[in-house]
Amino acid sequence: YSKDVTGDLGQTTDKELKMTFEVVAGIFDGSINTWNHPSIVAINPHLTLPAEPISVFVRADKSGMSQAFTQAIKHANPQWPDEAVGKSPDWPLNLTLASESLDG
């Protein structure tokens, strides 16, 4: 899923940002909303992470990749809502920005 979860950290010299599905689930449910959140810092001690908000973008159309991605998040976080799993999930984060295509 690395092509689907990316980060732009601007001036950070080491671009090797590590994520876990627990962190990704927190980003997508809104409980982790800045790059310097302690959960992200804990698994990236080699990076200086900015106190900037995280913007979340998802596909607006039905997608098998969305289904696989949300199933993996549900596996990592059993509290993830059932309606947020599937080809066209009802994302729990109200500020999620949807795009018809995320290609390129």
C-alpha cells in the first residue's frame, strides 16, 4: 500500500517516513492529525517532523484497492467502523478529500 500512503515533508532531509497500519488508521479516523504526533515521531526518531496538519485524500470512485486498504486498517484496528470497509467506504474522517482519480 506504499503507493497509496505518502507524505510530503518538505524540507526534511531523510524522506524515509515509516508508518504502521495503526498510525494510518489514526490518520484516517482523525485521531492523528499532525506530522509530529507522538505516534508518528515514535517510529521515526531519525526525522524532524513538522507541526503541520496532515491532509487526507482518498478515491471517490469504487476501488478494489480501497477495499484491500480498509480491510488492512480494520485488521490493525478492530475499532475501525465496519461501514468504513469496502470498495466505497464511508470514511470516518469528515475532512477527507475525495478525488475521482488519484493517478499521477
